Amino acid sequence: MQQGLTDLVNSAQSMQNNAAASAPVHGAHVAGVTLIGATPGNLHKLLLTLGFILAAWLITKLLRFVLGLFIGSRSGTRFQFWAKQASV
């Protein structure tokens, strides 16, 4: 009984090792290390995310600049406070 159980465990482990050795690992390779999850699709998503963040930052800066032109020397006014709140 013990021998049969040991054979079953060894068989399962060898099948698992063979499956892991033959399965291709996808990802970027850096200095001989495979970065799992670093795929071209994920790179595309990362670049889009960074682009959207940059666009939002630029729009905020532009909006603050335009509001600064309209506010002018009226510092400390209620309009200035709410304009800054809206542009954040």
C-alpha cells in the first residue's frame, strides 16, 4: 500500500515537472530573467495609462493658466477659490 502511494506521488510530480518544463513562459527577458506579466499587451496598456495621466496633467495646467488670466489681481476671492477647486 505504501509503495503504491509513493509511486503515485512520484508519478504526479514527474508529470508536473515535465509539464512545467515544456510550457512556454511568456514575458520580457531581462538579463536572463523572465519577467512574467510583462507582455506587449501590458506594455500597450501601460503606455496608454501614462498618456492619459500626462494629458490630464496638461489639461489641468492649461485650465489653471486660463483661469489665472481671468482672475487677474482678484486674489483671495470666492471665484478664485472655486475656480481652483474645479480645476483639480
